[in-house]
Amino acid sequence: MSAPLALPSKLPVNFKNAVGLLLTSLVWLNSYAGEVKTEVSQAQAPATEEDRLAQKLQSLFVMGGIALQQGDYPLAAIIFREILKQEYSPRVELELARALFLAGEFSASREVFNSALDSGGLPWPVKQKIYLYLQEIDNAVGFVDFSIALISDNNPTNFTSKKEVNILGQTQSVNKPPENRVSQGLNYKLLGGVPISSNLLTQAYATLSVRDFEQNILDSYTLDTGIRYTPAEKRNVLLSAGVENHWNSQSGNYRYPYASVKYSPKITDQFSQVIEYSIGRLDFEKADHLDTTLQTVAGNLIVPIGEKSRFLGGLTLTHSHAREKPYSYQSAALSAAVEIPVNAWNVEVGGRYTKADYGDTDPLFNQTRNDKKTVWHINLLNREIDWKSLTPMIGISFEQEESSIDYFTYDKVMITAELRSYR
């Protein structure tokens, strides 16, 4: 028997592992082809050559999964490529795409993800997750996207639904302002990002949102700019810092500098569970008493339900410390939705419940504010339609807020028809 191969001691440890495992893999594959003969008892050996190949490929797949879990993404990519050379499998192709994504080989990862989508052999929930990976790849390599949405809103200013409200101990009749009627408008959104590091792990981003309604008083503009960074050794962590500026003739202008950290417990499945902490300072231009420090902790999860649907859930906790205590609050929001395919459409049905408790008696209404908001929605998205490279989305939502202060109690229905350049 010949002596085992010895790797030069100066090679990096990961490269040694890669070469060692690759040589082992090749020996197994060559043994199947008849280049290496090993005597195995008939009772232990698979019955057919197909069985032997399947056993060896399964062993390789396990090795690739171990390399992926241990953070050796280049090695995992080598192993999965070797498997695909012997036998095509959409599952293996998907694992290769993930390994390339985590290794920072974004262009190659996108090509493999698209190939897996085209194969037609993946369950529907898996396909939806691939779209999230493709969006992250666009964020890394640079992108420019836009959307335009037609909106119909029967209560665009969230004006109270009560006929009378109590102000400073006096009951006042409510007269609805003329601009608060069923209104149609357009929402424009322009998104862009560009890498600012050679390894593509640091990007600058900007999002411009414009709300253009038939009544000019409802128009608003929001510009969000910042930088996001993914540590090379912690690919399941995303750090962001930015500034959001908002201009609105009715509700006033504000500036919101913020920082956030996002963490995915599962490095190989970064969208099934996500935890995010953010902190920022909200400064209003003409209402200093509302200036506040916002802290938010949010958790979101995606759980497949069989091969034809998935569950989306979230919990968000917010602490707002305003300059004046009556406007400080703590809130908790719970969301849940189910998404299913109907022909070529993704149909999402869900809701969100939010409870907010304020810190002290409101000086104008002489009550402490406590709110309960419920939102129900149905969204339809068709990623298979490609009209002039645009994807359609249709949505309807019903929103109702019940407040201990009648002035803040309202309800509304909003209908949205959107075309966007991203899937």
C-alpha cells in the first residue's frame, strides 16, 4: 500500500482541509469508475453501481454541509461542484449557490441561484427565499431599482372617526378637513446602492420616496442614505448607519440619524430567522417637544408549510424616550401572515396588532394616551410577469386604531397597484 499523501506544512489550514477532502472525494469517485479497486464484502456493498454512486455522493453532500456549517465556504463550494459534475440535483445546486454567496463570490452565486430557479425542481417556499438572496446579491454588487404605485386612500391624514372629542375638559364637535377625503396619488421610489470596498462587503445606499397626491398638502418626500457593512468573519451580521430626512408640508419635517445591527442565527439560512436592534434620534423641525430617542428590537421568521405555502411572523418592541414625558411611549407589535401560490400569483394574507402605552397625561387632552392598532392586508405579487422588466403587485389593507384619546381614533382603507423593477 502506498504512503498517504502529505500536504506541505506551509499551506494555510483551510487550504489543507480543502485539498485533503477533495483528494478523498476524488478517490471515492474514481473507485466508482473502476480506477481504484477495494474489496468489500457482498453483504456490506450496495447492490448496484447506481447505489454505490448514490452512497458516495451522499457522503460528499454531508461533507459539504459540515464545511458550510464550520464556515469553510470555499471548501463547501468545491465539494458541491464535484457532486454536480457526477449528478445534477437542484438541492445540491442550491447549496452551491449558498456557499458561493457566503464566500463573497456574488456573481457566481447569482448565476447558480438563477439556474436553480430555472430547473423547476425546487419547492415553492424555497424559490421565494432565493429571491431574497438575489436581492442581497444586488445590494452587494450595486444596483438601481425603482417602483411606481397608484394609491387610493379614504383617510389620507388618519383623521379621527369620532364626531366629538374632549379638549381641555371641553367637548368639541369635529369637522372633517376638506383634504381628508378619498384621495388618489402616486408613490415613486428610487433605490440605489454601490460597493465601496474591494471585497463588496461595504456598500453605500440611498432610497428616495416621493408621495404625490392630488391635494398638494398631502405630498411628502423622504431621503434615506447610509452605509452598511458585513464583517468578513461574521457573514450573518449586518451593520448599518444612516440618516433619514423627511419633508412634509402638513405633518412637518424631521431628521432621523440611526444605527442598527442585524443578526441571523442560521448562517446557512439567513432569512428564516432575523433579529435586529436599532437606535436613532428623531428630531422634528417645528415640534421640539416631540424629539425622541428611539430604540427598537425586532425579530422576524419565515417557516415553510409543506411545499406550497409559508408562514411569516414578527415581533417588534419599541421604546421611545421623548423630550417631554407625555409623548414618550413603549409599544409591542405582533405580525403574522400566510403566503400561498395561486397559479402564477403569490397571495399573502395577514395582519399586525400594535399596542402602545404613553408615559404621562397629555397636556392638551388631559388624558394618558393608550393606543391599539390593527391592520389586515391581502397582497398579490406575480414574479413571473415581466412587462417591460416590471413586476406587478396589488394590495388592499384595512387599518383601525382605537385610542384612549378619541382624537387619535381612526380607520382607513387603502388600495395599492404597484409596478417595480425588482422581484
